[in-house]
Amino acid sequence: MSPETAHPHGVTKSGDMVRLEYDLWAEGGGKTELVDTTHQEVAQEAKVQIPDGAKWGPRPHLVGGEYFPGAIEAAITGAKVGEEFEREFAPADAFGERDPNLIELFSMHEISRLPEMRRDDAHLDIGTVLTIEGRRGRVVTLTAARVRVDFNPPYSGRKVKAKFKVVDRITDPVDQARGIVELTYGRGSEFHIESHEKSLTLKIPDRSKFDISWMAAKPRVIDRLRSQLHPETIRIVEEYVTPKAEKSEAKDEPKESSAKAKDAADAEPTKEEHHAHAGGKSGTKSEVKDEPKETHPKGKDAAEAEPTPEGHHAHAGGKSGAKSEKHAEKAGSEKDA
């Protein structure tokens, strides 16, 4: 699968995919207004509102396509690669003359059901571009219930001055496919694209899987891929991976259980602490048993106070001696008499 061979020395032809730099200015009504540019410094000098996430530098462009009005596309066809040139276009050759019949009124309910208004980043304001029944128009007025849309080209009725430079050709099939996605839908850099022989595979980024605008643009993307690259097979892949957060939460549960078990283990005494605690109780019992030892001296004093058998006999002998002396004394008195 390969595109047609481009001219070797730099002349573009209809159907070529190129990278293009440009500045477009609309002149009329005594003022000059910047239409579009690929240069950030030009946009800043013109003091136009720069949308969030705006990308600068050469953009993919399909020569002879539908991005610019026919006369402007015709000027790019046949341009030399690397050469900068300027052109001026009359209103009829640029964005056309204004037609008041192309300004139409819609209900807010109808507008809210449009694919672009169901995107995550949808925003409705004056100047918002909408696609209604295949026609592109700009919001010119809106209320809570009604929206007025102008289907005239944004710069219709005004002369256009343009500066172009074809930077290079895009010949790689993957880069061409990415350019077609960018031109038809946007976010081309977020798509993972592979080309193998006569097969082309596009892996859809996560935020485009449920995007209504992608669903609407997908048939056009497939049609342009077929006409530009001529693949036999085009695969559109949507991959859904189970979030890993659920597994990590499941893994955290044993940690909590482990922490609880550890706290319980810390609260439960070990065998040594258990024996020590039991020993403490035994010590209490020992102290109770030792109480008689504390009262033993009293018993000893009582034992010392209580006469022993020998002491008892000695005491008894003491009494007998006293009686014998008394008896001897009495006997002596009687003998003297």
C-alpha cells in the first residue's frame, strides 16, 4: 500500500498530502481581519483570541481538497515545494458574496442534539461553528430558546489576501492517514496508526471512543483513507483495559488485616510475658507464705519465755531446795530446844 509517486522536484498536484504554512486576511468595510494562520506570532500581533491547546506550525493539507474555497485550492495546486507566495482573491473567488437567505433560526433543543454539542468540550457562543444537515454555519445570535445561524461563509463579501508556503510533501502512509484524521476529525496526533502491506489499523484514543463527533466523522475518514491510500483492509480498533486501581485496592485489604493482626499480636502477651506474669502471681503467693516467717520471731520470744523441761525441773528443784532449807532450819530449832 503506497501513495502515488509525487513530483520529484517540488510541484504539487491535486491529491498530494503536504504540510502547509499560511496566513489569511479578510479585507472589507475599512478593516483587515485575520482569518487563520499557522504562525503564533502573527496571531498574537493581530490580538485574536487563541483557543486553548492551539497548535502552531505547518499543518497537513490535501491539495485540491475542501479545506479552502475552490479558487484558493487552485492557487495551491501547482505550487513549488519550499517556495513562499502571495495571492489576492475577490469575494466571489474567496468566500463568496453574502446571501441573507442563508441566515436561519433554530430552537435550542435542535442545537443541543447536534453531535458537536454533545462533546465533552462543547461550548455554544457567538461565533461557534455548527454543522447542521451537512452545512457549516456560525452562530450570530442566541437566546435561552433560539439560535440564529449564518450559513454564509464567515468572510463572505470580503476580499481575501493570502500568503502560502508548501513546506514538504507527506509520503509515508502512516503520516498521510494521520493527516486525513486531523483534517476530517481532529486530534490526529492522539491516534495510534499502523500500516502493514495492504492493511491499515487505527487505534482510537480513549476520549474519542464515546465522542459523538468521532462517530459522525468516522465514515468520512474511512472514505478518504480508501481514496487516498487504497488499502484492502482498514481496521478501527477500540481497546478497553481493566483499570489497575481495582487490583491495588484489593491488595491493600490484606495490609489492613495484617496491621490489625499485628496490633492484636502486640496486645496479646508472649509466652515469656505469660510466664513472667505467672511468676508474678507465684511471687505474690510466696509473699503470703512468708508471712508466718515474719511472725516467727514472736513465736521464738514466746518459746524463750516458756520454760524448757530442764528449766521446768530446775524451777521445780529451786522450790524443793527452799523447802529443804526451811525444814533444816526447823529441825535445828527443835534440837536446840
